[in-house]
Amino acid sequence: MPDASIASPAARVEQVLSALRKTLPQQVSTVTSVREEHSHGEAMDAAQLPEAVVFAQSTDDVSRVLSLCHVHHVPVVAFGAGTSVEGHVTPPEHAISLDLSRMTDIVQFNPEDLDCRVQAGLTRQELNSRIRDSGLFFPVDPGGEATLGGMCATRASGTAAVKYGTMKENVLGLTVVLASGEIIRTGGRVRKSSTGYDLTSLFIGSEGTLGVITEAQLRLYGLPEAVAAAVCQFETVDEAVRTAVEVIQYGIPVARVELADEVQMAACIAYSHLDELRPLPTLFFEFTGGPAAVREQVEATESLARENGGLGFDWADTPEERTRLWKARHNAYWAARAIEPTALVISTDCIVPISRLAELIDGVRHDIRESGLRAAMVGHVGDGNFHTLILTENTSEGRKRLLDLDRKIVARALALDGSCSGEHGVGLGKLEFLETEHGAGALNVMRTIKKAMDPLNILNPGKLIPQEKGTCP
Amino acid sequence: MPDASIASPAARVEQVLSALRKTLPQQVSTVTSVREEHSHGEAMDAAQLPEAVVFAQSTDDVSRVLSLCHVHHVPVVAFGAGTSVEGHVTPPEHAISLDLSRMTDIVQFNPEDLDCRVQAGLTRQELNSRIRDSGLFFPVDPGGEATLGGMCATRASGTAAVKYGTMKENVLGLTVVLASGEIIRTGGRVRKSSTGYDLTSLFIGSEGTLGVITEAQLRLYGLPEAVAAAVCQFETVDEAVRTAVEVIQYGIPVARVELADEVQMAACIAYSHLDELRPLPTLFFEFTGGPAAVREQVEATESLARENGGLGFDWADTPEERTRLWKARHNAYWAARAIEPTALVISTDCIVPISRLAELIDGVRHDIRESGLRAAMVGHVGDGNFHTLILTENTSEGRKRLLDLDRKIVARALALDGSCSGEHGVGLGKLEFLETEHGAGALNVMRTIKKAMDPLNILNPGKLIPQEKGTCP
């Protein structure tokens, strides 16, 4: 075995690649365009080329790659669809990008138990399209066309979390390849178990720093018998937020409840030609269940909305009309981008306890005004999570103003018992907030676990856990 | 600092106690009756006296005790209500039992956010009684009068898990004292977050082996607007199980669905004088929600029950009538004990994917017949979890027959993708099954984490993780 500590980083990578070219000859690429594709996600962070991209086709392939990287001390970053917005998939120096997007099988489908097992590279959309005829679906919906492995690794959620929960609540078990190349399985198929440490939850959200997830056992749900959508506009954000808060507090089992502010709505109206809407704070609802239950939810929600100053309450239960009502929300991201097509855009991702949301949004609107930047707000208001889409000119001064505003927003959320990221993850983008959010003690436990499970620090090094002060990179 | 590796175990305990008698003089007890109370839970395992019992009144007290135990290498086992049925609270040799039952404060109550923060020694019943006027409640219901800290430590659940989930889904954050005495906080108050390793889930179910939980932030729910209960009897267990499975598969959001077999029902009828019921397999349902939604659930369930051979379908929505319908289920444990009042009783706790439940129960009934023992079955059939209450004479031969039967039942469940414990935990009682259930790889990751977080092995040593083969205790 070569002495990995002496050889140069480039030489160590070359040793890994020369071994892989023998065992996986069709799956190793050093073509520049392929490396470029794998040099970044969708964050504005600087890109970094990996030395090579390896396309895994099986858990065994992943194991082979990690074994070699372990022996030769070469960093590895897993890559799915590249939709991360926090720099998770940006490689460190002299690293290999391990692409799992060819692993798209449904390994098991157990409709009678409402579960399935998928390979990590399958996307949520593709899974739902393949199982549609069974009347079942996987509900976690982060918006983008992400892989299910990536969604596990970042503890993704989205608009449906208020009813169905996040990846944390919807993954029953995993296959994971550890830093050494060893393959383990966590959890299983049962709905609950009280035996042993919850390793599944430990890997969910670990951003590729403790192991590479290659398969996931997922909970499925029956497509609801009835679905209704509703839209309600308000004179003020406060009224809209209060309505959403009361819907949750009254225990109405709403499937989605989304908020868009007046800046976002003006953009949506212009982008999607929605003349029936006004540029006012707007709530979008979805209700699911039996027909009588859905009707009951709509009525209860309408009554709360009216009590809080709602200007009308438009609802529908046919697919076409539901799509019409939600069109503004569906196109919100693209509408916001269209405000200034050449602008740089980032999305904040704070979350607070729902009673603090109105206070937070007030503060954020103040910060936006002070910054002089344009920003639209859209939120998964049912769980206290919202995104500010901030637009700025693509210059270093523009980036600086944008990051300053982002920091102010995060500081406000943390001061209100919140988290800096409800669903996007830490990656590189949120590292600086981890100690304030979790405290030094919890962060040190995370470091202890990382060191114990990846002592050579080859698994996506530099992500999720900020360096200890006074240590070298 | 004394050299802990040289002094005898008894001397080391004495050093801890003499320091504690100065700082916590009213809180240390070596009285035999107190030590006896803390020598076991409700399992049939042999008891072991702790050297002393320390009654913590605060997180700082727990920290003081652990710091001292860490310095002097003295094992500590946390004790709440002593309701564990798997030996979790039985002390190892020369250990201190750390009693948290005096820590019963509600530290925070945030009705507008549907959460609260409690000290670990508060029981679920007491919490619900103190917050009743708010219209909120904590739904996880393991049956016994357990403390919320103990419920966290064993990942408890119970009859309401099919709707509300287990402790895993209902704890937002924790205060934990680590082996060194350091106090950390995990998670927080937000409904979801994707920042950092999920330490909360790591401590939930860790049975006091990674830290001592002193506070928990809990999700609360609104008391439902309408509640209905229903009972339906069947000629065969298969028909009853098929009905329960279809209720879940059709997505009826049932709040509870419990099964009792004919042995259990005969016992219940005798114990509670229920002449309107017959000794037949029986399903007990609870439905909650808006009045129209509840009616819709009752109707849909009744129709499924009738299609599967249900013999009538008795339902009610007033509190008195609901209590009458569920009386058999509520008294099931005591009814089963009354079959043979002097017998030794244990409860198995297997869980399988719901489609395997009928096959498992068939096999278990075969094993029971072969064993010649008497056993009643009652199950949280909505999530595939069921308990066999096995009765035997209290002799070493009786214990042996009972454990043999338990092993056969667990082996059947594991062969059907199940788990040896849905909600009771591992403790000492289920140690032997862990490797078969999780595999050597996952078990070694658990050992790695344990060693990293408790290198001196002072936290509830010997529980949850079986020893590696070939190592000494």
C-alpha cells in the first residue's frame, strides 16, 4: 500500500483513477466539460473543478471508489442532480466527484405496505411518474428536480412538509457506504422501531460528510380522494400570516399553505398575466382528504381568512381550476427572476416558530428597504419557513450587499429561536451560522461523530461543520 | 485528581458520594429500600442494587453527578418512573442510579406555536393534566405512567402512533448532559431544520448510553373537535387484520386501531363483565377531526369491515359511549394478568410491515400452541406492532419456556423484515437480537459512536449495544 501521507495530492488522485480505469473503465471521466458540470451546484459560490468524475452504477461501485479514496486519502463529494443552492456539491481541491445520477432503479415496490426502496440517483418526479398507476405517491416536494439521494443528504422538504413532514419523517431506512468503503444498511421497512441508535436520521441531513447514501426506503401515501385549492388576498402581510397561524393552531390538516408578499405578487401578475389578482400579500392553500373532510377544511379556513380581513376567498376542486388558482405560486421563482433577468439571485431559507413569523417578516422588510436591493418573499408559512429572493447586480459590490442582507435576515431569525435553513442545508453557504444556532457544545458533538466516522476527513470535507477556531484548513 | 484506574470500584463510588454529600446533601440516598426501588424496572430481569440513588433537581445537578462519575469512572443509570420492561434501569455493578423524577417543571409553554419544554421527570399524564385548559395535548401514549425523559430515551410510542407518530416525530429538541458532565442543547423550537447532524434523533432511543436527557421540547396538538370510537368483531384474526390493513392503505386517517385476539377477548369479557361482546378477534377504532371528517371516516371504515366479514360495527361519539366501547381494550393488560393471577407475564413487542402481519400472527399462534403456554395478543395493528402477553409459572423452567417462545416470535418477525421491538426498546432484554436485526456493519457504527461519545463507558453500560464477540465485559 502506498504511503498516502507522502505522495502529492495530484499523485494520490492519479493512483485512485488508474485503479478505477481498470475496474470501471467506462465510468471515469476527466473530460473538461464533464468536470465543469460537476464543479458547482446552483449556488453563487465559486466553482472548483474535480480532478475527475466517476459515474457509479451500483452500491458496489460506490464502495470501490470510497475504498480506493480511503487508502489514498482522496476527498470525495457525491453528486446527484446538482440542484444544491448552498455549495454542497462544489468539490474541495484535488477531489473526485462521485456521480450517482445513473442509479435510478426502484429496487422494491411494496404498494400494500405503502413503501418502496429506490436508488439514490432517482428523482422524485421520476419515482412519482413510474408509480402513478398504483394510486400512490411520495409527497416530499422541494420544488427542483432533485435526486432522492440528494434530498436525503440535505434533509429536504418543501411545500408539502406541513402535512407530510420532511425527508426525516419519510425515510424508513438507507443503504450507506462508509468512508472505508464498507456498505451498511440502516433502519428497515417497519413504520417504527425502538432498537438501536437512529442511524437513518443521523445520515439524513449529513450532506455526504458521514457516508454516501446509495439507496433509501421511502414511505408512500395514497393519492388523496379529493383535493381543493384556494387563494386569498390581504391588505397586509400581518393579516395573511395571522390567518395561516390560526389555520395551523386550529388543527385544520391543510396540505399546503404558502404566502407570497406584494413584491412577489406584482412579479407573478406581470409574468403570468394574472389580471384577476392584485399586488397584495396572498395565501395559497391546498386541502386533501375525503370529499366531506375537504369541504369542511375549506369552510373553516375561509371563515378564519374572513375574520382576519381576507379580501374574498376563491376556491376550486377541479384540476384545471386548481392549477389556475396556484399558477402564481407555481411560477413564483421564475417571476421573481424576471423582475431583473440579468440580476444575481439568492434565496434565503430561514425558519422560526410560527408565532414569530410576522415579527420576522416585518424586520426583514425593514432590512430590505435599508439595503436598497429588490427582494420578493415567498414562504412555506405553515411551518414558519420562508424564502427571500434577493436580486442584485452581478458584481463583487452586488454580492457583498446581498450577503450583508442575508446575514441580517439570518441574525433576526436566530434571535427569534429560529434556524438559518429550513430546507436548503448548510453546505458552504451557511457554515458561519452553525455555532450561533447550535452552540459550541452541540457542534463539538457533531465534530466528535465526524472524526469517529471519517477519521481521514475524505467525505465532502469542509461542508456542514465549521472548522474549529485556531485550526488550519 | 485520584487515579481512577487503580482504586477499587467501591472506593471510587465512595469518592463520588462523599463529594456529592457536600454539594447535594439532601439528594443522596443509600437507604436500602430506596436502592431496592431503583434496582429494577418492570422487566422480569434480575435486579441489581445501585450503590446509591441521587435525586437530581436540575440539569446542573445532573451535570455535577456526571462530572464526578466521569472523573472516578463510576457507571450511572438514569431513572424516571421505573416502567421499563426491558431492564433499561437495572444498574450495572457498582453504579449510581440517577433519579430524575423530581424534575417535573414545564419550563416553557408556547400554546401559539403548539410546543412546550418540559423537564425529563414529568409524566405524560401530568403534562396533559396541567395544560388541559389550553385545549392542547401531547399525544404519544405508551400506556404506563412513564416520564417524558424515559419516553425520549426509549423512543416510546403506543396506540396513538399510527396518527401522531412516536417520540421521534414529536420531540423538537433536547437538553442533554454528556458523559463528561457538559450540558448541550440539541434541535430547537422550529418545526424543521436542515442544519447539522440530527443529534436530537440520535439521543432519542439511545437509552441513556450517550447522555442523560434532562429537558425536552415537545410538539403539542389541539384536542380534536370531534371523536368517535368503534368496535367490530370478526370470525378470524385474518379478517380483522385485513380490515386494519385496508383502512391504512385507503388512507383513512384513523387515530387508533387496535386488535385483540380471542384469548385476550375472553379474558376481557370475564374481567370487565362485557356480555355484549363475544370471545372473537376484535378491532377497536378511534377517529378524530372535524365532525364531517369523522363521520366520513366511520362510514368508510364500516364499509371495509363489512366487506371483510365484520360481525356488526358498533360506533359512538359521546364520551360515555366511547369509554364503554373501548373498555375491553383499556383493561386488556389487567384482564390478561387475571387469567392466572400468580403467573409470570412478559409482553413481546415485535413489529413487521403491515402486509406481513397476518402471516406473523398465524405463525405466533402456532408457536403458542406448541409451547403449551397461555398467551393473549393485543396489537397496535395500524403500524404492524403487536404484543403477545405470555403467562407462565414463576419457576426457572417456566422462565425458560417463556424465553424460548419469545425467541421464536422474534425470529419470525425478523424473517419478515421486522424489528424485535416496536416501542419497548432494547435494554438488556433484546440485546441478543440486535446483530441479526441491524447487521454487523450498522452495529459497529453504533459502537463507534458510543466509544467516541462515552469513551469510559460510564453511561448505562451494557445496555442497547451487545458486546463484540470475543471481548470481555
